Amino acid sequence: MKKTLLSIATFLTLGVASLAFAAGSYNDVPSSDPQYQACLTYATKNWEGGNDPSPIAGQTKMAAFCECMWNETPEDFKGSLAKFSESDNGKRINKICEKYSNWGS
């Protein structure tokens, strides 16, 4: 009985956590941020489907992806977010952000 209750509690906790993730749990990016703007520009030129709606209310897949990349890279990261997502070092973050934006390959 205790194992069943623990399993149910774990399942409910994971469900609530995933809803919070889908609702947009990242810090908002200042719209004028140069890295964020460059990510949007790169995504528009090089990837398809970015203007489709994401699971985040009011955001396209491209905007949600770039917001995720902006939040997941270290504070001192100065490079291209989109190009970093395509690199060997960026694969882990890319997977997180593809899932977050529902913009998988």
C-alpha cells in the first residue's frame, strides 16, 4: 500500500513539474538583447517551423527555443546561441530547448 501511494505521489509530482515547465518557467529575455535577437535571426534563416506556436502561450517555437538557449547557457557566454546549439558542446542544451519549445528535429 505504501509503495502504491508513493508511486502515485511521484507520478503527480512529475505531472505538476511538467506543467510548470510547459507554462514557461524561464526568465523573460529582454527583447532588445543582442544574443536573443541574433538567435531569432539565425533561426529564421536556417531552420523551418519556427513561427509555429510553441507550448508556451504567446510564443512561437523559435522564440521559446531562443529564450531557453539564453537561459540555459552560462551568464558569461558571449557567442551565438543558435550556432552553439548545433555544436557538440551544445547538444545537451539543444535537446532541452527543443523539448521546451516543442521544436524537435
